[in-house]
Amino acid sequence: MDKLLLGRYIPGHSWIHQLDPRTKLMASFYYIGIVFLANNWQTYLMMFVATLFMIWLSGIRIGFFLRGVRPLIWLILFTVALQVLFVRGGMVYWHWGWLWITKLGLINGAFIFVRFVLIIFMSTLLTLTTQPLSLADAVESLLKPLRVIRVPVTELALVLQIALRFVPTLMDQTTKIMNAQRARGVDFGEGNIFQQMKAVVPLLIPLFVSSFTTADELATAMEARGYQGGDDRTKYRILRYHQRDWIAAAGMAVLTGLLLLLRAY
Amino acid sequence: MSFTYQAGTPFAGDGIKDVSGTIHDGSYTAIIGHTGSGKSTILQHLNALLKPTSGTVTIGDKVITNETNNKNLKPLRQKVGMVFQFAENQLFEQTVAKDIAFGPQNFGVSEKDALALADKMVAMVGLPHDVLEKSPFDLSGGQMRRVAIAGVLAMQPEVLVLDEPTAGLDPAGRHEMMTMFERLHREQGQTIVLVTHQMDDVADYADTVWVMAEGRLIKTGTPREIFSDPAWLKANQLGLPKTAQMAQQLIAKGFHFDPRPLTETELADQLLPQIGGGQHG
């Protein structure tokens, strides 16, 4: 359970950490968008260097980012293999039935690989340097315009915040219940698929029960303190853009310009 | 032995450091210490839910090290029954009887024998016979706790490990539970390891005390030895049992105690002659 990296914030005071979460969220999405503009080795190299620079700015060891790639490695290799084996063009190195390994295929495969890695690095950078609750705040703030068309933005944000808030609680609870059932002789992750499915029951039922209890208690606690939803609630954490956010935006703009300049048409 | 949480990440935190000690067969050992001192971490080593980062844990003839395989730990887990904090959270079956029988069945007891054990254990933890067919989720919190404890007792462990088994129970329920464990210890020679914040329980029931602070085992001894130094206890954010507190206040008023009383009976026996009650008998 401790190995879950997604959504795992690493405290720090780096330049990236101090960016407004809205900036980070928008910049990450934007960056993932412009990765698709890259289409030759110059542009990929530039994006790669830019990503490494941002990682360096965050002050987090590269190992954490590599660990983010690991769970997706099979998906990546599968996609790369498809590219390598099915794309035809340029010099032919090997060929058997429908399968071809060609120069274009290899280049495409390499590009896809780098693209995957860049996207994963960037989203890992976002989650490693931003607290989940700040992200929820950012989502709420960015969605605000949708209130015009009656989207219950504050309620959605509350649901998101509560869900994020209880991820660690649920993980703790899961560990505790797993331990208790292990102590009663349950083997998790052993035996055939049916045995494993059976082993999950003593874990899931107590987990459901305690989640409902927790939800109920939380609702009571919120009502006891006079919680009222709605758009007029003020916030303790107020999001403000600072100079560095504009610098980040400018950085993204420069990157886009260079990409447009260097990419092959 | 030592244990480090999340070793190799920036979140690495020492659970326990260089703890070395022996819990004897048939003893009643209490582990006390400030919150976060590593008590619960030690407990989880006792049936290999955690494995030491360095050093070894020996339970009976089984040695657990960092390299121990996760398989084949079942016999060990049957030997060491573990009642966790808020044990009622582990209940999941449709009926109380099935839930209590769940543990023994995992260790190879037949369904029939396991249900017979459930029948016996329900009585032992002081619940009426008719709860057996009820859903555990229809019971009160205190009753659920008892069912969970019965579920661990039904495994018939050689060592019973209790992590604050009475937290959140009312005083009567607490007393009943502790008396039940005491009876198991006295009558059946059950080895018990108890983690608690209740110094009264330590004084009343334990024969050995481990004091933990910041992940280290800083003192072991009998309750009398441990509670003989109030200043040291206070420095380690621990208190005295109520009886010892009272004795201390009486000493300040000129009374004499030798040895310092730990239980109510001892206190009364020593106090009686001093207030002149002795002559009247």
C-alpha cells in the first residue's frame, strides 16, 4: 500500500512547489498537449531537455519519476512494439509475413516511447509537487465559469476534496483490516483466482462498513459545525497568481514557439 | 532488532530501534509507553506481520529475519493470536458464530469443531448464547469487541497479544474483559502480551513490564520496579497507577509504606494498621 505513487505529494519549497496549483494544472495539460506537436528528433530532444529542467527545478530525485513509469511499462512496450512491427517505410531491416521492421517503424517507436515517458514525467511532476487538496481547489477555481450553466461546481469540488482527503484514511484502514485478517489466517495474494477472490471478502466487507460509518460521522460533524453548501462560502486558502506563475506561462509560450519553429512540416 | 517504515524513501521513519528482549512462556507482559513510542510496531513483529529491517525475531522455534519468506507463516500466526485496537472492525461474517469460527477454520479446524469452539468462546467473553445466530453488525460496539476477541481466542493461540483491548469500553466492560484475560493467564497458563495506557491494569495483572520511548526499549522489570520511580515515569510521560498515586499522597502526609503498594488490596492491608484499624481487627 505504501508504494502507491499516484497522488503522492513530496513536501518541498522548490520553485515548482510554490507555483499556483492552477498554473501547474493548466501547464501540465498544456504541456501534454504540445508534446504531440513534436515530430522530429530536434523537437523531442528539446521537450526532453525542458522536462529534465523542470524536474531539476522541483528538486525531486529522478528515481521517483522513473518509478512512475514502471507500472505503465508494459503498455508502453506494447504500443512501441505495434509501431515497430506494423509501420512500414524507409529501409527494411527484417520482414516476416505482415511483420516488418523498417527504419520509419523504429523511429516512430522511439518517438512514441519518448512521448509516453514525457507525459508520465510531467503528470508525475504535477502530483509530486502539488497537494491533492490544492489540486481540488485548482479544479474548483478553474471550473467556476461553468456555474453560469448551473453546474454545481462547489458541490463537485467538495465531493472531490472529501474523496481525496479520505484516500490515506482508507489506505490506513485497509492495512489495519488486512493485518487483522492475516492474523486470523487469511493469505492475501496467494492461491488460485477463486481463493484470492474469497480472501478479499473479509477485507471488503469491514472496509465498506467502516467507510459508511466514517461518511456518516463526517456528515454529522459538518452539520454540527453549521456547514452549508453554496457559492457564497469563503475560503481559507485563497489562490492568487504571482510573478512566477506568469514566468511559467511565458516559459510554456516560448516552448510552444520553439516547437512550431523546429517541427517538421 | 530494528524496523524502519518505508525504508529507502524520503518518508522513511524509524519504527523501533535496537529493541532486544525476551517474553517468557507463561508470562503476562505489559508494554507501556507514550503514543508513538513503537508499541504497536513491536506487536506486529510478534506474528511476522512486519519483518525486522535488521536483527531477528524468534518465536518458539521459528526465526524471522528480513529475508523470511512470506509463505509458511500460518503455523506462526496460529500460535500468536492478535487482538488489534478496535478489533470490532475485523468482523465481516453473516453471523457471530461464523465469524468466530473463521479463524480456526483458516488454520484447518473443521467447520463443526470451529462452530463448537465459537459456542464455547461466546460464553467465555461473557456474551449470551443467543447472539451466535445474530449478525455481528446488529450488536453494540462493546459486544462487537467481545465477538472479535472471541474470534481470536477461538484460534487457541499459545500467545495472546492484546493491543489496547479495552479502549473505548465502559468501566464495567473493561473490568470484565481484563478479569477474563487474567483468568486465562492464571488457569490455563496463557502467555499474554498487553499494550495499554491503563497503568492500573499494568499494576493489577502484569508480571513483567516493558517501557518504550521513541522506538527504544528503555526499561524492563516487574511492575513494582517500574512504578518505584515516579519522577522517572513522569519524565517519560507515563503515570502511576491510582493506588500508587494515593500512596504517594499519603507518604507526603507522613504515612509509611514498604514496599510501595500497587494494588488496592496491598494498599488497604498496609494502610489499615497505620490508621489504627489493625487493633480492632
